[in-house]
Amino acid sequence: MWESGFRWFKDWYFPEGGLEGGQKLQANKPMDERHNCERIDATVKELTDFLDKNKDLLEKDIGKSAKQRAFKILNSLGIKTK
């Protein structure tokens, strides 16, 4: 979705008396270049914070795919990763 230009994501879940039904993912594209830049800046901060705060988890099997996706997005934005 990121590669298709979507820059804002939200998970929705509306329980109907229990846990039936799945989560819904909402994704939006920016209205203009200013909004695009704001969303990119927010995403870079969120991903770098995530990578910094979860180093132990990201080295385990459960976190490796999340780490790879974060690096892929950051690299696509020209942000150098280790």
C-alpha cells in the first residue's frame, strides 16, 4: 500500500457483541504535496522510534519481518539504515 502512494493508515475494529468479524484497514492518499510531506515526516519518526525502542524484539524471529518492512520504507524515502 505504501508503494501505491497511501500515507495514512488506521486499523478499525467494531465489535458486535463479541469478537466476531475482523479488523478493517483504512488507508488514505495525501490531498497534496504538503500533506504528503507531513505524512512522510510522521512515518519516518514513527518507524525510527519503533526501531530504536524495540531492538531486542526486532532481533527475534517475530520481529524480523517488521524490521525488514521498516527498513524498506525508510530506504525508499532515501533514509539510510544500518
